[in-house]
Amino acid sequence: MFFASPFVSAALMMLGSVTALPQPENGALMGRQSDCPSGSYRYNSTSCAGCPAGYTCNGGSDTPQSCDTGMYQPNMGSTSCIQTQPGFFTNQRGSVTPSPCPAGSYQPYVQQAFCYGAPKGRFQQQSGRSFLCATCCGWAATLDNNNVNPVNCTGSKPNAWPNSGDGCISSQTSCVHAATCAQAADGTCRKFSFPSLLAT
């Protein structure tokens, strides 16, 4: 009993000192990463903000992460980016929408930052396409790259082999000169896929 009173007094003093310690605001612990929900980030010391379009936020960072090239995100509050589809590309980080490959080019793969140009003997008259069109007999695509429209061979060089890349020639060919070589509105044409192009 002689030691009971001082022991109880000391214990009460210790409990009092614990309850007197400063408490973290809003239940957040000192030094902890952002406690914002997924799809948002720590805007300042007291507020969370929705992740901007073109970025992702996992809730554990104070900085939104931009979508890489070949990816995009049109919506706010996202936790992942969307890969570009064939016929489209994004060549800048933080893209909100993908860009269609312009006429004269194409892209057969997903998640790409560029488009391939249509070489000699091939063309692409439309944007946003994943394939090439092959030239027809008597027609030529003469540019080294980015051919949009085939040329109708006439005059002193009225002939051309289909998709040979040699352009218009004067010598006779065994194929019949096609009346037209235009691409249909729905994109239909004599197609060349990218692997086929590599093999030729």
C-alpha cells in the first residue's frame, strides 16, 4: 500500500500526457502518401481533385500520370489509359483523343505513335485506315511515300503492272488496263496488309 499511491499517480500522469499529444487532422497520418480515392490526386494539403483527361491517378500520388504515346484517355477521374486502335495514333503524352492516320498512310497495329506511309505501288485515299490499297493494271502510285491517289497511265507510257512500284511504262503488259482504281466510300479496294507489304 505504501507504493500504490505514487504508482497510480504516475500512471495517471502518463495517460494524461498521451491524450494531450496533437492529433493528425482529418485522421491522416504524418508522412503518409495521398489518401485520395482512385481516380483523383492530392490537389493541396486538404483537398482531392479529379484526375484530368489525358492522365491517370491511382489515389496514392500527388501528381497525375500522363498517358504515354500510343495511349489516350478522354475522361476525367480515370485510373488507366486506352490504347489506340489500328488506323489511329497518338504521338504526344497526355493525349485526350487519338488521331486518325491521314490519307496516304495507314497503321495496322494497336498502341502506336505514328503511321506508315503508302510506298510506290500502293495508296490510301482515306484517313483512319489500317491497310493499304494495291494499284490496278494501268495505274501507278509513283511517290516514294504517302501515295494518296493512283495515277492513270496514258500517253507514251500507257501501261503499268498492278502494284509493281515501277510506275507507268511504255512496254505492253499482259493485264487489261482497269477503267478505274478508286477506293470505295466504305474503304473497299484491292488490299495489301502490312505483312504482305514486307514480303513484296
